[in-house]
Amino acid sequence: MPTFIKTLHAAATLLLAASAAAFAQPKIAVTDLTYEEKVSDYFRVVAAHSKGSVNASSSEREGPNTYSARERVSAKHESSYFEAEGTYTWIDRGELRNYTADLKGAMLKGGGVRLVQAKPYAGPPTEKIYDIIDRIKKGYYPGAEYVLFGTVSNIAFRQETMQLPGTTSFTGVLSLDLVADFSLINTKTYEVKAAFSASGAGQDTKIVSRPGDRVVFNRGKVISETSKSLADAAYAELMVQFGLPRAGSAATAARVPVAAPPAEVQRNEPVTVYK
């Protein structure tokens, strides 16, 4: 077979493989990260009530030989006082919408899946927010074959300072750690196809030369770094557990020029003439 025909055949094979892989890519919808937090607040209540009433009447009559007088007084008073203090605790639930955009971007750039837009949760912030099967049944993820459902297991900001040795300066650090648990659920069978935890972290560091100076941290930078690192970790784990092709597989190979096989070198052999 000629060399150029072999090259075309190899390129066509790779293109067909890439097309088949793209066609077989599962459609996944990504939910916003659901969170649940116990919140406590101090309260103090003071109530006082006072009510009073006074009625008075007087009459006097005087004649040539008589004199009479009449008086009447009545009084009523009520008062009450109430004071209470303590701590009120409740459960706050909702969704974090700032940490899934980078995850969706990582899935689009990395390949292996097709992204489907999900509808945001619109119900009351009760325990039903964790019922992902109920959301699937209600049509929150039209066209999706799988739903990647994430919940926050830990999120914490930390602000720290450290003295620089031999100087009066110090460093201030604002950091954020976020850990999320993910489940990949089949929208037809409700089977869990993957389950994993992923973490993200970000920080902003400032150097303060004089004690008492006000430090203004860049919270947006910290959140952005945390979101990107969480997205990379979640995407990598998803690819491993779900068995999806990573970036650089058939789809990427199809874009790489196929090297032609080396040309055959003709060698001149000595000719023997028989007489």
C-alpha cells in the first residue's frame, strides 16, 4: 500500500475514533454546592408593663338646717416585668453559587464529558435540599444522563499574622479551605456511579512594615484560588472513578498531525554478470 494511503488511513481511523468518543461522552449536569451550618445568636429580652386607674367623685349639699357631703375614691394598679437572655440556635441551609463555575470550566476544557445546564434549586431551605432524587424527578436537569451533586463538608476562613525575624515587620495571611463531597448519580436508575471528596485552598499574603497599619486582604483572590483548586481536584477524581477518557486521548490525538512513515531507502547492490 502506498505511503500516503497509509497516512490517510491512519488519520481517518483517528478521526473516527475521536468522533465515536465525542458521541459517547456522557451528559452531566453540575449542581451548586449545598451547605448546612449551625448558627447561634445571643438574645436578651426585657418587657415591662404598667397599668393604673383612679376614679374619684365628690358631692356636697347644704340647706337652711341641714348639711350633707359624699365622696367616693377607687384606685387600681397593675404592673409586670419580664427579662430573659440566652442563645438561640438554628440550622441554616442553602447553596453556594461561587464555586461551581470553575468546575464546569475544568470539565469543558478537559473533555471527556458534555455539560448540561441545570436549574437552580428553588425550594425552601429545609432538609429537602439534599433530596437530589426528588429534584431529578421534578425535572431540574433536563437532558442530563448524570448529575454531579456536591455538598460542603467544611469551609473556613483563617486570618493569621507572623513576625518577620529581626525586623518590626510582620506578614498577614488570609486563607480559605473548602472541602466538598460529590456524588455522580444516574438520572434514569438513580445509581451512584462515583463518590469522592475534593478540597480547595487559597490565600492572600500581605507584608506590614509598621505595627498598627490596617491590612486589607483581597477576599476575591482567595475565593478564586480556592474555586480553581477545588475544580481541578474534583475533575481529576471524576475522570478516574467514572472511567472517562482524560484530556489528550482520542479527541486530542486527532488534532496532532500524523507523522508519515519513513521513506524506503533504495540501496544499490552490486550486479554480477554471468557469462
